Amino acid sequence: MNLHKDIKSKFNSDEQELLNYAELAAKKSYVKLYLVGGPVRDLLLGNVSHDLDLLIEGEIDLFIAEFNKITHSEPIRSSQFKTFKYKINDYEIDIALARTEIYQFPGSLPDITPGSITKDLYRRDFTINAIALQIFPKPYKIIDPINGIEEVRNKIIKIIHEKSFQDDPTRIFRALRYSTRLNFPIDKNTSTLINRDINYLNTLSAKRIINELFKYLTEKDIYKSLSSLTKYDLLHIIDRNFPTNENFVKHLNIFKEQIFSITDKELILLAILSSTMNTNKLNNFISRFSLSKRISRILIDLNKINKKISYISFMKRPSSIANLFDKYDVEALRIASIVTGNKKFTEHINNYLNIWAKIKPYNNGDEIIEMISIDKTKLSLIIEKLRNAQINGKINSKSDEKIFLEKLNKQLFK
């Protein structure tokens, strides 16, 4: 298979130009340049790829300096592992140093040393991702020390070595994501190793776990991807207070029906995961995963709302519903309207967000004070009653409001 020819056909002209820039930078800095991992795998599968994952064998700092000059850009992110991310003309490029890794203990971040392309491929997660295409110097050639091409052809997810999940337990998350994305079954021995090593997930920081969970939201079929988390009883290994596998999958149906922003997806997933928690368990969840104040506030309000769904769904007076909803974060109400299965409750929230929350008196505060000659300290009470009357359909115009104010003034202040 002529992968270089496939590169020209699978990447668009802008992406090909970026590859040409990388080749020129490699030439100027006297390093070897490889396309690695997912892009090579996808090319072998005949899929369109828009990933540019590049590996440098040699002095990567020299390469980066040349690449910056040629592209008139700088990395948007870099790490202590000599990895660099660029965003150039809306295209992302990941550049890394060929390296070896040593894990001091399970779940730890690795210690790295520069290494050869072959050693770098041996440190990777799965055989299908341990393939490289040398693009400088020419001639173009495939580096496949672990028979990854054969596993691509066999369409199977297979671990590279027996301690892989112990070294980096996040590979368990990746095994499931790749399996559902590519529709590749997990190799029998690899599955056995997941079962053996799954408790090593507890060695990961909460931040790494939540980041891995959010990656499932970037998959094309979110429902299918997240559903895979029920395998190996993975959810309850992470947190025994997460919903049962059956309830979790049932909640995921909303990802089949609607399109959300990335932020919405993350909030919805967190709402689903915390849906069965009581207040104490929710607070522990928020603390463990170091959730932001904004997200914490939304989840706490969601927890309160969930306890009242049945009660709210039977409420009749619109103003009573609106006054109750005023106590909660608007974002919490919006997420609740998405995740709830109660149609009446969702109808109430939609009415509140689209109509009731936007209602204001026809007259401003000064006009109301002048109209009925009241003390300014009483204005907030008047406005509240005006709003409730509007919500309940008793006031539909400025003249209605004037009549209502006159009656109210007599009732309250005369």
C-alpha cells in the first residue's frame, strides 16, 4: 500500500501544506519526522483522517524553532514530556519527541527519556496505534515493529504488553472508546487483562478520570460510546454512587435525540452520573472531582430540583411554579428540562425559561410609585404581585396593570 499517495488523497490541501512545512523544518533541523498512531491507522483503514500527529526523532527543540519560523506561529500548548500542540488556520497539529517511558508506580505520570522511533512505538497503548510512516528523510517507509498492520486488518483491539493497564490505567478507557468508534472487538487476552487490572483505575487522579470521561463526548456516536462504560462494571469501579448500568444507559437516550454544545454535554453527563446521589454523596463527588464553583452550583440545584419533580409537575398555578423556579440557577433548570423524563415538568421549565422569567411590569418603578403614591420601600412587593398577576394571565396590557395597581393599593395600603 502506497501510504504517501494516500496522504495526498486523504488530507486536504491545507493539511498537506502543513505536512510540507513539517518536512521542511525536519530537513533544516536534521531530524527524522514520522506520522504516527491514529492517522496511519485510519489511512490503512481507508478512512478520511484530519489528524496530524507527528513524531520527531532527534533534537525536537531545533525542529520546533524551525517550524515556528516557517509557519509564523508558536505552540498553543506544550508539556514537560516534549509534546507541542499547534493550531494553524483552524487545523491542529500534535508534535512529540520520540521517547521511552518509565512509570514509577501505577497511575503515575511517566519519567521520559529521548528514544528511537521503535522504542516509542513499543510504549504506546495498542498495536493498531503503534504504526508509523517515515515522511522525512525520504524514501517514505512504514515502521511496524509490533505487527500493528496485521491487527488493523484483523480489526481487533490488542494491548502491547501485559502491564500496560497497570502502567497507565487510562488505557482501559481508550480501549472501550476505540472499540466502539472503530467497531473492533477487544482481544480476548486484552479483555482478561482489563478485568485483572481494572481496580488500578483507583490509582488515577480524579482530574484524569473526569477528563477521560469527557473524551467520550467527542465521539461521533456518543450514546454508543458512553454505553460502553457499563462493560467490566466500569462505572462502579470509578464511583459506587454512580447510577446502575441500566439506569445510566436509559438516561443516555437523550444523546440520540438532541444536539448539544460541548459544555452542555459535559453538564448533562455529570448530571446523569450524580442523579441518584443524596446531598452528602453529591458534595463528596464535587469535592473528589474538584468541580468548578459554577458546575457545583448547577449540580446542587439539580439535586434539589430532582427531589421536587413529581410535586412540581402537579402544580397548577403558573406564578407558584415561577416563584419556585426563581430559587434555582437558570442553567440547572435548563439541564433539568433536558434530562428529565417528565413531560409536564419539562413543559413548566420551558414556560418559565421562555416566558415567565422574562415578564416585567408595563410601568417602571418610578411610574408605579407616582401612580399609586406609595413609599419606595414597598415597591418590591408591588412588582412581585404585578409579575404574578401577569404570569397568571390577569394582566395583559398597560391599562390592565393600572386597574390592578389601583385595586392592590386599596387592599394593601388604605
